[in-house]
Amino acid sequence: MSQTASPASRAGSLFDLSGKVAVITGASRGIGRAIAERMAEHGARVVVSSRKLDACETVVAGIRERGGEAMAMACHIGRKEDLAAMVERTTQTWGGIDILVCNAAVNPYYGPSTEMSDEAYDRVMNSNVRSNFWLCNMVAPQMARRGDGAIIIISSIGGYQGSDRLGVYALSKAADMQLARNLAVEWGGGNVRANCIAPGLIKTDFARQLWETPWLLERTVKHTPLKRIGEPDEIAGAAVMLAGPAGRFMTGQTIVIDGGRLAGFSRAEE
Ligand SMILES: NC(=O)c1ccc[n+]([C@@H]2O[C@H](COP(=O)([O-])OP(=O)(O)OC[C@H]3O[C@@H](n4cnc5c(N)ncnc54)[C@H](OP(=O)(O)O)[C@@H]3O)[C@@H](O)[C@H]2O)c1
């Protein structure tokens, strides 16, 4: 991570998040952690949340060491009462939530749809869609009352493609894009923006099985114009942009960050 920018160098920047409060789910590692660290670096006070408080505390300690402001909160996104408590505590401590990043998600199943259990289906749809729906509905009204807010949902390029192995995960990620559009329409009058980021394959624990399986990694790299998979920090910049002044006229959209995977691949290498 680069050094924390001084307030003077941030002032007037399109990416200045000074004075803003950001809540990020699933921020103890991976993409959520990178977003939390980068938002703090750009001046936001960040709530680092996941199921494991100690893992969040470690991220918070790192942010504070670099001069940022952060607090850790345990929050299981599948529990409505956890989400409500996080919103309540953040609002009481820091006065409100200006930026909400719905990042945590699950994928307990890889295989054909015909063999997916109802339990696995419910877990995917409930964690990846319903939890985001709950949390956004808890936060959007206070943003609209203040006349400003940015909601960012971490979707996936899976939400743009049919899949014979990750079908319901892809369904949930397409639903997240629709959720952002609905929120954009429902809360735009209160100056609340809602957008998604759709990453391609990123080197995190979540996708470990994909990038640790040599033939899968090789196939992905071959079909990716930039010839590599991504790093968590390569998603964070877009989140900072969407949260700050640079993103203030953007809503209801999805930014794809995938090394060009959806753009196509070279047939010359086939
Ligand atoms: N990595 C990729 O290739 C990729 C590609 C496209 C999209 N995405 C999306 O990017 C987002 C982040 O994934 P990642 O790759 O950064 O994953 P990751 O490195 O495995 O991190 C997942 C984070 O979510 C937390 N988490 C998991 N279940 C949770 C729950 N029920 N409640 C609260 N927190 C929970 C984890 O912490 P605890 O274990 O402490 O709870 C951790 O902080 C997800 O929405 C994923 O679908 C990832």
C-alpha cells in the first residue's frame, strides 16, 4: 500500500473522501480489505467488518499505523440483526454512513445445477442478494435524508455470462447488478448513487481453487487479454472513484475490471 496522502494534497481531489464514513462488509481480507485500506488512505473513516473480529482488528491496526481512521465490527451478513447493529453503531459513533460497500459474498457450490441442493441455492442467493438488499435498505434512507451517499456492490463478471458450473453464483451476481439499478432509481432523488463493480478472477482466498488449479489458471490467463489474473488492490481504485466526487454523476451502472476477459481473446493462440 502507498503512504497515506496528507489532507492538503487530497483537498480538491476528485478522489477525496475526507469527512466521509465508509462501511465495508467482508473487509478482513481480499478485495474488501483493499477497498477499506484505499478508502482510508483517501481520507474516509472506515468500518472494517466481517464475521471474525480479530481479523478485522488486524486490518484496522494497519490503517491506523498509516495515519487513517478505522474501527472493526463483527457482522455476519446473513444475520439481519448483525447488519442492523452495525448500521446503528456506526451511525451513533460517527454520525452516519456516507459510503456503503456490499462486498462479502459466498459460493459454496461448483457443479451442474441439477445437483445443487436447495440449501446451497438458498445460501448463495440469501448471502449474495438478500443480505445486500437488507443492508442497502437500512442505509439508503439516511443517505437520502442527508442528500448524499454512495452504494457500491461487488458483483462479478460471472453475472454477465452463462455458466454450467457456477450458475447460481452467476445468477446472484446478475441480481446484484439489477439491485444497483433499482437502488439508483429508488434513491436517485436523494442524491444516492448505487453502482456495481464486476471483477474478473482476482487472487484471493475466495477464488483460490480456481487459480491454484493449474489448467484452470492457464485457461483463464490464455483467455485474458492482459495475460494474468488480478490483485485485490486493482479493484480498490474503482471503489474510491465511485465513492468520491469523481463518481458523483454515475449511478445504476457496473464497472467491469477483468483484464479484458469479457472483451474477448486472441484466436491466434487457439
Ligand atoms: N476473487 C475473485 O476472483 C472474485 C471475482 C469476482 C467477484 N468477486 C467478489 O468479490 C467479493 C469479495 O471476494 P474476495 O475474493 O475478496 O473474497 P475473500 O478474500 O475470500 O474475502 C471474503 C471476505 O468476506 C468475509 N465474509 C465471508 N462470509 C461472510 C459473511 N457471511 N458475513 C460477513 N463477512 C463474510 C470474509 O471474512 P470472514 O471469514 O472473517 O467473515 C472476508 O473478509 C465477493 O463479493 C466475490 O463474489 C471475487
